[in-house]
Amino acid sequence: MKRPGWTRLSAAGCKLSTTWRHDASGWLVKHCGHQTANWPFYLVDPNYSESLTMSHNGRGFLGARKGIEAVEAILAGSMVATNDSCVPGVRRVVKAAA
């Protein structure tokens, strides 16, 4: 998958260590490393690198593309990464209030 503005930091073919970086903002989309995970991708906000950013339902993302789309939506302002934790160490991604 090639997407403008994104760099793959992991070697191609290494699914369990897949990491993508948004070049302009520093956001990361990472695989959790568990080979049977149902929602294996999570985001790392460069301003809160100690906490994970998950989807609106408190889970990860089904694929790297979904995580990348979430970061792009956050940067565009149509979604927001809140500080409302669903579990310790996790930030949630929610749709911005209309």
C-alpha cells in the first residue's frame, strides 16, 4: 500500500511489526504484534507517545488503511483524539461534535 505523505518504517512482509508514519505530523499506525488479533492496529499520537489511540469503540483498527484514514481524519478536523480514556494508557478517537 502506498499513500502520499506516509512512510512505512517496517520491512515489507513483516505483518506483525508493521509501522507507518505520517511524515508531516509524526503520527504512527502500528500493529500490536499479536498474530491472531482481531483489531491489530493502533495509533500513536506524537504529542502523547506514552498512550495508545484507539477507535471510537475502544478497540484497535481492522487494518493499517483504517488507521491511516483515522489519522488523516484527525488531521483534517473531522475526527478528534480525545483525552477521555477508555482504559488506562489509552486515548480514544471519536468523531468531532457537529
